[in-house]
Amino acid sequence: MKQIHFDPTDQEAMNKLMDEHGDSKMMYPGTNENGEEVYISIFNEKIVTSTLQSNGWTRKNIYYRDGSREEMYEK
């Protein structure tokens, strides 16, 4: 499986991921620095990360090509 390196502070790198993998139909699994499961979905105009937090909540971050962002939580 291809490994994706994702840095939400690097807009240029995120745009490059959208250019290279925007048509991907798969989610890329991984872990964050806290050992929590993270799933990354890459679309042409956004990247969506879903983090299964250790507190039982799921945090969803959406990073758009234009630099705007959203953050949501689900129980």
C-alpha cells in the first residue's frame, strides 16, 4: 500500500497531494503522534482526515485547496 505523508501546515504539499491523488477512491490509514488511528481521503479540491481519538470522539478535519479549513467532532 502506498504511504502518504500529510502535513496540514504545508498548503503547497497538500495541493500537490490533491493533484496527484485527487481521483483516488481509497482511504489511507495511519496513526498520528498520539498513537490514534487516522484515515485520510484525498479529493481534487479537499483532503479529509478522520481521527479516532482516544477519548471516544472522532475528529474530522477538512482542508480545502484554497486554504480554508473545517473541524467537526462526532461521538
